[in-house]
Amino acid sequence: GAWLCQAVPSRRSSPKWFADLRRTMATKSAGNFMVCRAWGADEPGVSEAFTKVAVENNCQLRDLAQFIMQGQVMLTFELDLGAQSLDKVMQSLRKCAGEWKMELDVHLPNSSRVGTARLAAENVAVLSVVSKKEISAVLLRNVDAVLFENGCTIREVEFRNDNKREHSCDANKVEIRISCPPRLKLSALSVGLPTAAGGESRGLQSVVWAHGAEMSIRWWDAMNRPNGKSLIVFGLSEELCTCNVLDEILKEAGVDPSKAPADGGKDTTVEAKVAMLKGKSASTVQKVIDRLEFTPGARLLCSALKRLGCKLAVLTSLGIKAVAEHVKRELGMDYAISRDLEVVDGVFTGRYVGELSEVTFRKADLLTLLADRERIEHRNVILIGKEINHLKARQARELVDNFGPSVHLSPALKDLSVALYLLGFNGSDVRALRKRRNDEVEAQDSADGATAPKAKRFQVTLSAKHREPGQLRHILAPLGDTGIDIGSASLSGLQDGSMCMGMQFKVHGSDPDASLKRLIAACQHHDLQVLGSSVESGTNGAPAAVDDDGLASFRRRYVITVVQKPQLTAESLTKLFGIFRASAINIVRMERLSANGTAALQFSVNLPEGVEREKVSADLLAASNAMGIDIAFQKDDLERWMRRLVVFDMDSTLIQQEVIDELAKYAGVEKEVSEITEAAMRGELDFFGSLKARVALLKGHNAEELFSKAKANLIFTPGAKKLCSTLRRLGFKMAVISGGFLPVAREVQRYLDLDYAFANTLEVDEAGLLTGNTSGPVVTPQRKRALLATIADVEGCEMQQTIAVGDGANDIPMLHAAGLGIAFCAKPKVQAVSEFRINQKDLSTVLFLIGVSEHAAAHLGAEGPDA
């Protein structure tokens, strides 16, 4: 691609670059595509104004992104001009930018880079860097240096306000999405690789620890947190517990653990300590249990993971079995695996007992065993703790490569709640979890308890026509090694391979003007276009006090999911942005959920104080009906990520037919059944009466023959197989609850791999003929709701953690009772009383409503031939 307008103010005439643009587009063979960037003061209506330009010129929006920083907005979008006049489109864009006092920049995408950007999604990892201190510029620079050494390119950077310590009271967290070369293993990034000289290359873990921070890295699946089908494995001593359990037992027995020889390695030291217990009373174990303290954050972490549906295990080679079992009970864990001390006549023999005496060396075997027992994929086995730090680099790489993301906590860490951030939770999530448990956050002014120094700030917005390894380190290199921290950071990329970025810096004890000049010079040297910069005169670097309103904006944050196939039109987006403008709704983040193009977008928005949710919902519903698009408006809170159970209707939901109509067709009574159905729709018969009348018409027919024909001719709804296989891999439990008939429901259960199936049973006589009656309780609308509650209770989840999907009036009670009730291609009566609706004829659209992108579904292995 080539830059065609170098940040020329949009209100100024510039015939030369415009003539160059016409000539360049005339020679392009990839089509009439252009990437436009507009930046300036953030005001309601900016996005709407630019999408109107696309509508008025009959252009298609191929991609768009936006970020906001310190009152400034950058809007980036890719236009397909089709057969439209370049002159006319450019004049419209420049006029729009001028009216909104925005700067405008245009370039042509490189078609080869577009393809590369789309394909690279399969090799994307996400890195979380968390620190109790400020995130320094040199930390991010060194992180990018490791990424550069491994050929990785930064695709996205996010430093949310609720992930800033001044708001969350816990930690600062920066999340970085990375494009990785083919065949690169995460262990190479995390712990490094052997070098020719016999050493180890530096990994991200050592770099991050050197700055007093923590990190985790995992392959990106867009969920950004563990799914319910995960096994989380903890260490015990100095991890879940504040102490070394074996040392505490020695002290209780009157033995000084420091007398054990320190040379010979960890295992030798442990064996020596065990031998020192010989002849001591085994009652010391209970005394240690009675005063055992859990690491701060341990209960919060375990309760959050259990609510997600994860299986938890404590695995230790240093602990004592009784202590491990106590921890398991107290923290609600599922497994406790530990070797134990041998006891004879109430005293220790000085030896370990049993077959687990070498558990350290068989950690991988034990993880495999637990995962296979729970039928959990190895990539969903997550290790949390410090014990892996004692392993040799080769053993550490084996665990990282063969299992899921490891959260390697540094020895200095004293708060396990940090692990929640490393696992993908955000500051507002952690606050919500604390409130559920009535946990209080300890007052912390800074990492060492001292008052944070004041700082001056400067910020810069820049852009690049393509992303390359090492760009961030080039940007940050001129800032030196000390005295500059990151205040805010946001980087977004488009499908064409370009990127835009905004960063705010806190400068301690140096001249911010000089720092900014050095940074701008470095950007220009490395072909990075500086779009804007400023220096703040105030000294507002100190963290703000946190009170109940510290995260007020996040309590009014919502997610709006918009779907229109095959592509969201510029007209639809203009309508949507008009609603945002009318209510002064601020778009915090845009994210594309569709793999290519803009068939599905997700907007994170803040509702201003005084704007009622009900009014916005009504406006969105009107737009949905008018434009033929699906719009879901949900609270962006912890509950959205805690759902664990999905219940489906069957007829006209999982399958495209009505089973009673299919049976009537094979029985030759289709006309009669149809007349009864129409009477029921007119309100002349209730659900039970219409079911009884229709079933009676099947009397005398062979049950096995009818149901065999029905099962053999089932037509599954497009997207049903993809949806269910993806949900299965995410750990959801699934059920079909149908007012139809059990033999067909069982076949649907088998094909879609559902956990439960409930439906009506038809009575059959000794000759195998239908009697015309039902047998057992009928699945009425009220029973559907009751069954949903029963399954939730059996699975140990709350009703707000459930999802229900259906289309008929008999589904309404179930849809209203579920945490997320979705009317799928539903009857008008159902749509009128349902908050969430999908009218695209693809059941996998449900995935977008729970935040799963098409790339995520592909990553989870659910792509392939669909039903």
C-alpha cells in the first residue's frame, strides 16, 4: 500500500496528492478499495457522519475500527468504492471531515497483505502483563524485543481503564494480541529456547519478572478467559497457603528446617527435612492445619473458577496428604494429589510412603490422568503457581507445550487475585467477584506503600500502513530505561494489515517535551506516521482515590452485538450510529466477530447518566425491525461470561420441521392435524387440548415405523451442529426440551451430542401400535421452565447462568426464566415479549451473542461441514 494523504488537514485544498491518488488507483489491480482514517475531538455523531458518506456514495464498508483516548477519537474504515467516482467519494469524505473538524488520511491497501492478515488469525496468541506497580515504557519495549526475536508482530494492545490500578485497587494489566510465525511454540516465547552456546534464550517470563510484574500467554480463542471445560491445577506450599507446609510441621515438632542441607538440589533438601522428622509426633500435622492461612485471594480465585464450572486440583510434592485434603475441602476443589509422610505408632518414620513419592517427576503424567478422567482437552489444563519455576527449562517447556496456559507466579507474589487478571478477567470483573464474596480490597497507595509521585503526561497518536515485528520497541526506544510509565495504550489493526495506535505516557522527573520530540523522531525514522501529539500542563499522575463510584462508567457499560448476513450494510450502521448519537452513547470499542468482512460486529458502549436502558433497547429494536438486522443489547458484566447451560426447543429450532406434522404426513392425517394446529393458533384450543387432539389422530399406526421415517428425514437447522460442537468444547451443558416426542428428541440429542433430552412420550400397546394417548407428564410451557430450573440445579449453576433458545409461544416461560432467553426465528407473539431475538437463518449466530467469534469457533475445532 502507499500513503496518499499525509495527515493533510481536511479543510485545506491539496490538488497534488489527490491527483496522485487518482493515478495510483488507476494502476491498482486489487479493486477500488481505500482505507480512511479520521481523528479529532470525540463527539457524538462522528461515526454516523462518515458511514453516511458511504451510504450516499453507494460504497460498502469492508472493515472498521475505533478507539478513544483522552477525549480524542480515531475512526478507521475500509471502503469498497465499486463503480463509484473516486472524485465524488473523496470530496464527500473531505467535506465530512471538515464539518466535524477532523483530520483525514487515506491510503490504498496492499491486497497481498489483506490475505495474509486474514489467514494469520490461526496463529494468534494473547499476552497478559499484570503488575502491582506502574507498567513502564521499558517493560513494554523489552516485551516487544522478545516478540521481535521470535518473529512475532503485535496486532492489538488494550489497557482498559478498569485494568488500571488507580481504578481497580488490585493491579495494572495490559493485554497484547500477537501474530506468531507458523510452528512457533508458546514455550519459546514464555521460557526461551536452548542456544548453541548451551544456555537459554530470554523468554517473556524472565523479562516481565525483572520488572516486578507477572505474565501469562495462551493461544487466542476470543473468549479471553478459561471456559467451563477446564482443569485448573494449583501448587500448595507458598501458593495456596502462605507457608511451606513441610517447614511448618518441622517447626511444630521443634526442628529447625534451616538445618537441612541446601546443596544437592531441591529433592535432596526435601528428603533431608523428612528424615529430620523421624521419631516426632504425627499430631503436629493437625496443629499446622488448625493455624494454616490461605494466601490472600485464594478463596476469591477458587470460587470464581468453580462458578465457571472448572475442575480444580491441588498437586504438590512437598505437602502432606492431610493438609492437601484440608485445602481441598476449604476451597471447594475436586482433587488433592500429594505424597504423605509415613507414620508408625503415632510417630513419623522419616520417610515418605506410597507410590506418589516421586510426584514431582511425574507431573505431566498426573495432569494427563486428571484431564483424561474429566474428558478435558489438554489445551484446557491450566497450571497456576510457583512449583513449575523449580523445574528445569526443558521440563517447563514440556508442560507449556503439552498443556494449556501456565500462570507462572513469581516468588515475590503475595496475592493470588492477580491470577484472575492473568486468566483474562478485568478489573470490573474482579470487583464484582469481591462483592459477591464481601471481600474487601486492601488499601494500597502503591506497590511499596509509598505515595505515588506526581507526573506530567504526554500523548501521541500514530499510524502505519502495515504491521511489522518490533514496531513498539522502535517507538519506545528513545524514552530511555527509567522515569516513564504507560498511562494509556490502545492499538488496533485492520484486515488490510495496517494499524493505528494511541499512547499516553507519565513522565517522572524529566522534560515531557523532550521525550515527545525523541519519540516523534523515532516514529518518522521507522516509517510510522504521527497523526497527533500533545503535552499536558497539569501534574495529575497520582492515582485517584477509589470509592464506590471508582468504576461508575463500567457499571453502565453494555455490549451491542449486530449481525446482518451476508454483510452489514452502511445503511444499517448509519442507523445504529444515529441511535448512539441521539443518546450521546460513547463507543468504547469495536470488534469484528465475523472472520472476514463485517457480517457481525460487537460494540462496547457506555450509557451516559440519565439515559434509560429501556429507551435505548426500544430504539435498537425499532432499528432491527426496520433494517432486518439482529441486535442484542446486553450488560457487559461478569454474568455474561459465567453462563454454563444452554437449553433448546426442538421443532423449528434445532430442526426445521414440526415433528407432529411429519408424523401426520406419514400417517396420512396431515390435513386433519393442520386444521387442529390452525384452531390452536386462533386461540380456540390451549396447548394441552391441541396436543391431545392431534395425538389421537395417530391411533392405530405402527410407532416404530412412523418414528423411523421421521428420524431418517430430519432436517437440522443451519448452524446447529457448529453451535453445539463449539458449546461442547467451551464446557457448556446442553439439553433439548420439546413439546414434541421423545424418540425424535433422542435422535437430536445423539446427533448434536447433547447432555439431556426431554419430550412427550406416546403410549404404545403390546402390538407396537399407537393408542392415541400420551404417557407420563406432558411437556407444557410451565414444565419447560421447571425442567430448565431442575437441570440448572443438577449442574450446580444459577438460573442467571443459563441460556434458552426457542421459537414458539410454549417457550416463553423458559425464555423469560433463563439468564439469556433468545427467540430464534420466532413467531410474532414470541418476538414481541422477548428481549433477545435472532432472525438470521443460522443457529450458530447464538455464538456471537455470547461473545464467540468465527475465528474462536475455528480455533476450538468446530469448523467443518454443517448440518
